Amino acid sequence: MTSPIRFALIVVALAGSAWPDFAFAHDVARSDRAFVEATHGLAILPFMYLGAKHMVTGYDHILFLLGVVMFLYRMRDVVLYVSMFTIGHSLTLMLGVLFKTGASSYVVDAIIGLSIVYKGAENLGFLRRMGLSIDTRVAVLIFGLCHGLGLATKLLSLSIAPDGLIGNLVSFNVGVELGQIIVLFLVISLLNIWRTSPHFPRTAVVTNWILMGCGTQS
């Protein structure tokens, strides 16, 4: 076993033991729950802030997006794949809450974890070696739908007032996308620096093993 792979396996094991709270990365903070449940009427800026905060602090979102853009070198490809994720996430988030359609949080969290594992495995070429041919754009869209459904399920567990619901949901969703832009700017900026290193190919392998390890903890 080569040293990078051996090191990656060690890091994966440490990630699994040190970060057990990844399972709750898609949850809503207790203080935010209290605010949402106490809010009646339209609150555009607070809900935009909550949406941005959810994205910036949502480890599952960040890990999945990192896996998606890691080997995308053209900006138009980044925009395409992120747009697919955004469309899926926004659709199930809005419709799930409006039509009160949720799912088992355990199942959704498992699927979200699977999405991270899938992206790491795809980046490492495991799917290709198994003879599996999956359109990555479709996969990103589907997992985006699952990520949005996961958040909709969490929001449905709260007592959200119907007064101003649509406006607050739209504001929250806009905040999520603004947060996503912030995360992507930071991730892509760091990736551009990282890619200039001669060690990028080897460390990218380690990183994708870590992604898979973190995904199993979701």
C-alpha cells in the first residue's frame, strides 16, 4: 500500500472518531429554532441571514461542493454543476415546506452522507473502474434535491407561522445561495492556490479519502 493511501486511511479513521457531529450538520441551531418559532410576519433580512449562516456552517454542503468543484478547472463548468445543485436544493426546500412534504430525517441524512461518499469515490475513479457510468450533472441535481429535502424536513419540525411564510422562505433561500457564493469563492480561491503545488495530485487523493470518511459519519 502506497504511503499516501496509508496516510489517507489513517486520517479517515481519525475523522470518523473526531467528527461524530457530522450527522447533525444539516440541523438548525437551537437559538435559530427559537427565533423561527417566535417570528410572525415577514422578516426578510433575518431569514436571509439564517439561510446564509446555514450554508456557511453546513459541513455537509461544504464537503459535497468541495468534491464537486475539486477537478473543475473552467468557470463555466463550476457554474453549471453548482447551478444543478442549487436548482435541486432550492426546489425541494421551497416545495417541501410549502406543501409540508418531508421525509425521515435519518434516511435523508444517510443520503446526504452518501452524496459526499459518492463524490469522493467518483473523484478517485472508483466508479469508472467498476464499469459504472453516471452523468455527474444528473447526480449533482439529484443530491441537490436530497440536500434541500433534508433542510425542508428540519424546518417542518419547527412551528413556523403561516403569516409571511412564502416571503420568509424565499428570503431564507436567497440567503442560502448568498452563503453558497461566499463558500465557493473561498473554496475556489484556495483550490487555485493548492493546484499550483506539485503535491496537488497526491494530496487530492488524500482529501477525497477524507471526504469519503466524513460522508460515512453523516
